[in-house]
Amino acid sequence: MKRILYIFAAVLSAASCQRGPQMTWHRVLMDGSRTGVRSINADNVDEAVGTFEDDVYVAPNGSRFTGGATPEVAAALIEVQPKMRALKQVIGFASEPMAKKAPESTLSNWFVDVLRAKGEEIFGVPMDFAISNFGGIRCDLPAGPVIKDDIESMFPFRNYVVYATVPGAQLRRLFDQLALTDTFQCISGAKVVVKDHKVVSAEIGNEPLDDARTYNVTTIDFLLSGGDRIAIGAMATDVRLSKVLLKEMMLEEVARRTAAEEPIAYFTDGRVVMEN
């Protein structure tokens, strides 16, 4: 199994020192090609990370390091593993890699469809529509065994499931606003076609969006008052909050699939078409 390790790096230069450290993300494929170090789970710390002999760090492939940052980093990584054991438990299996990609992707569609279904379960009403933000999905899901940390890292924020009743005219304004971006957002229960940053058509429940109708909407509290420039609360005629976190919702979904012996996989269906 190969996983992507995200490294948060501070890049310093003469110019950046004047305005503070400049932070960038780098991806490194953990394939064990250099030292044999590979993805860690709850039971393979020594084999995956290596061991120490006195002050010498011995990598899984037998390479020995006595100085520099390598032993310090290895020691910190090994030391924290007992505390991380629960997060390293395998909880499911992904039959294919799933990545978030605008305007829609397998990962974003799966997440927001689960959000709409969870909204129906929590609030006891059929949900016409669901919306969340791509920025709330913090990492992709690799193919193969899924560990708890995959889901925890995917949804690290304390975002809660909420329910709002929103007039169709307000949803149309929201779609017009999102059409001006290059991302739109994650949506469920709707199909929107955008051309040259203008909405050409919008459907909810396979019917044209009705300005005079009020729709049941599942979203997250982050989007109630301006998160990612979206303010569902200001559009809504009623808002109800839950105590269900997104990561708890997705962990339950993974557990359901695992119990049913279903792999994690999903689809795209053209719910957002952007021709800009």
C-alpha cells in the first residue's frame, strides 16, 4: 500500500524574513525506496519505521544513521506511535483512489451524498439538497486499507451537520454566486450547468429550480455565516443544528460499508458542469 505524506514546510529567504515565514505543502510518496520506511499501522512500527541501537537509528532496509536530523526525526516518530495506535487501526478498504477535484469528483460526491442522507436521518425530513465546501476535505483517500487516521485527517475541523429551509430564489442567488468561481462547491440532489460563469440551468430533484418553493437543505455550520463566502443562515427561513461532526458521520459510513463487506468507491454523475 502506498500513501502520500503531506509535509508542511517553512520556506525562508531574505525577502520572506521581512514578511514572516512562507508556508508551502509538499507531497512525498512513501514507497520505501530510500530507507525502507513505509506507511505505519497499529502493529508494524518496528518494521515500517525502524529501530534504535544505542544512539544509532537503523532504518528498515538496514541503513544506519548516527548524526544529522534523521535520528531525531525517527525518534520522535517512533515515540508518538503508542499514542497514535487507535488512529492507525484499519477500518475499511478503498477499491480505488479517491481525490477531491472541482467541480465534482468521486470523493466530494461521496461525502456530500452521505451528508444529505445523514441530514435526513438526524432531522427526520427528506432533504432536497445538500452543500458543503471543497476546502473542508483536507486530503485524498488512497486505494487499499483505510485507517481511522485517513478519515480524521480528511475532516479535521469541528464542523457540524445542520438543516436549513431555504427559498428557491435564494438558492438561485447562491448558484449564481458560485458560478462566478472556478470551484463551485460540493452539492447533492441538484444538477447545475454553468457556461461563461453564468448558470445555464439548475435542477433539484430532477426538476427545474422553483424560485417560489422552499427546499430542505443539509449543510454544515461553517457555511451558515460566511465560511468560504457562503452564508446559508442569511438565506434560510429556519435553521436547526445537530451535534454530529462530519468526521463522526464519515466514520459511521465507513463502518457501515465494512459491516456490509462493501468497499469504499463512488462515482461522478455530471451534477456540476462548468464550461468557463
